[in-house]
Amino acid sequence: MKGQKRNISALFALLLAGVLLTSARANSKNIIESSFDEDFSYLEEVEEYVDNWIEEYTSDDFEEDAIESVKIYDEDGELIHEEDLDEELSEEVLRLIRQSDYLTEYDNTTYYRLNS
């Protein structure tokens, strides 16, 4: 009798293990498939964000910071000429710019250094 009870218990344990393994495998497939589908659900949001960004920065309304003034320094670093760009540059400023090295642009101002 004891042998039969052990066999029945072993058989029951084996069936229970089989059921658990089968259900775990089925659940893991569902979890993997659902997480795989969810992983790419954000792509539509990303595409929309990128499209909006491109549209915003390539539209005609977008203006870069315009240069508002020009400063020209001599070889010693002393300011020799400054002119706002409200109007066209004068002939003298154009001549000085042609004789100068471009240094940088900062805060809507272009800086030049006069060559020796």
C-alpha cells in the first residue's frame, strides 16, 4: 500500500510539474510577445516629435540671430571702429573688414582684428 501511495504521489507531483512548466512556458510567450509589441509602440510618438521639430526649425518663421554690429580691433587689441548694422556698411568699414582677420561672432556682434 505504501508503494502505491508513493507512486500516486510521484505521479501527481510529475503531473503538477508538467502543468506548471506548460503554463509557465505559455505565459512567458505571451509576456514576450506583448512586451515586444509594446517596445515599438513609442515609435509613432518619436516620429511625430521629430516631424514637429523639423517643421518648427525649417519654417519661414524661424529666424537666426542676425548680426547687429561689427567691431574692429587693431593689432594691440584696441577698438578702432564699431558700427551698428542698422544700415549698409560704409566704404571705410568694408575696407577695414577686407584688411582684417575674422575672429568670432558673439552676442549678435562680429569681431575682426586688423592685419599688420
